[in-house]
Amino acid sequence: MNYCPNCGTKITKNQDFCLGCGKALKNNYSLPNSNIETSDDLKIFYAIISLFFPIVGAIMYYLFKKTNLEIAKTCNMFSWLGFLIMFLLIFWWLPFIFVK
Ligand SMILES: [Zn+2]
């Protein structure tokens, strides 16, 4: 026996709509592109992690690519930015280390 994810009313497998609240049940499972609301706080959190740990950001990009494209894009963008900053810092300090 299944239950409606919205209101908890018992539902059968062939039911298209919940009898309790009217929520469309089949679309829930067949639509992978359902627009999941992503909070800005969460995006900023992943952006900061990707910026300081670009490798972690790259891994998170692959993990979120199928489930949450918005976070995946954020991770991808900021991990590249993190890589860029790391390279710039390394090449900026390298001459100073060897001159000494
Ligand atoms: Zn319901």
C-alpha cells in the first residue's frame, strides 16, 4: 500500500491523482526535471566550498548533475574559479620562492 507524499492518504498504484488532496501522483515520479526550489543559502554554501576546495566542487558537480542542476552549475562555476585563483597564487609566489 502506498501513501500520498503530500497528505498521507492511501493510494493505489494506478491512481493518477490523490483522492485526499488532488495532487498529481504519476507526474511526480516520471518528471526528472521537476523544478526543485533551491535556496540561496544552500547555493552560497556550495559556492564557498567549491571556491576553497575546487576538487570537492568538481566531485559535487558530478554528484548533483542528475539531481539538482542549479547546485551542479554553481559547484562547476566556483570550482573553476577556485582552480584559477589557486594557479594565480602559485604562479605569483613561485618567482619569489626561487629568488630567495
Ligand atoms: Zn494527497
